[in-house]
Amino acid sequence: MMNVNMNDADREILPVVELFKALAHPIRVQIVHRLTESPAHVGDIVEHLSGASQPLVSHHLRILRDAHLVEVNRDGRSNEYSLVDDHVASIFLDAWNHMKEHTDDCYH
């Protein structure tokens, strides 16, 4: 819900806040990580997550689609999911690599 007292700067950063909110769930992070490799069908993503049900994965894919991070393409009788563009992969992989460089023994 948009606050009527928001200034222009707040309005400008709101989409960025929403992007990070969409990525703020372990299942969605795993989905995006999988999709950085290649497009995938829901069944492939479910298999990759091992333990998440198809309806749960579909729910999280919907959130990622609504956030304009993932798109769906019809592939015969099924849907294939992919990242919307290379920016999404870059955002994710930069964060991934940053966190790998800054492990628990890092104190800055």
C-alpha cells in the first residue's frame, strides 16, 4: 500500500524494495538460482528443490512473475520458466558471490 506522504525519493526506491522482498524467501532464491543455469519446467524446478511440492513451487513462481523477475513461455503442453533478463541473473549472482566471499570469519 502506497503511503500518500511518500516523497519522490521514496517512490523511486519502492520498486527496488519490492524486488528484494520478492527474493526474500529461501524457495524463491533457490528457484532463481536454478534459473540462472537455464530455463526450466515446473517439474524440473520441483526436482531441483527436492521436497517442495509442485503447488508450492508454482506459488513461488507466481510471486517471482508478479515481481517481473521470471517469465513463462508455453512449451507444447507445459510451461517453461526463465529469468526475465540478464539483469536478474546479475543481481542474484552478484549477491551470491558477495556472500560466498564474506563467510562467518569475515569481520568487516
